[in-house]
Amino acid sequence: MCVGCRGRARQTDLLRVVAIGPELVPDSTTRQPGRGAYLHPDVECLELAQRRRAFARALRVAGSLSDEAVMAIVHQEN
């Protein structure tokens, strides 16, 4: 399920994101340890997730997370 639009999709159609320290890191290989959150690789879904603070909630992390790496990947794919 996408944390931005809350829409269901196949796992292969979504981008997995993990928190490493205070930073969100895209995990295209799905091999990074830890809890992951899934997102459509779409700018609208990323903006919805940011507005709703969905990454911190889904990853169970306190505080804010830097999402510059995820933003670069999403903008690159579009």
C-alpha cells in the first residue's frame, strides 16, 4: 500500500523507502534492513506523504526525516 495515496498496488510497482538515521533512503533492491514504507514513484504521492507525515508514522520514527534522496529518485523517474 502506498503511504501517500493509500492506494493498493503490486509491491514491484512501488518504491520501498527505509529510514537510516534521520534520512529516508530509497531501497530499490529491497535488501536494506529495518522497517520499510512503500510509495508510488510519483510526485503527487510523495507530496501527499510529506503533507500527511506518513513516512515517520509508517516507519515508526520520532521526529522529522530528510527525504531529499527519495525526492531525487521520484523526480528522476517522472
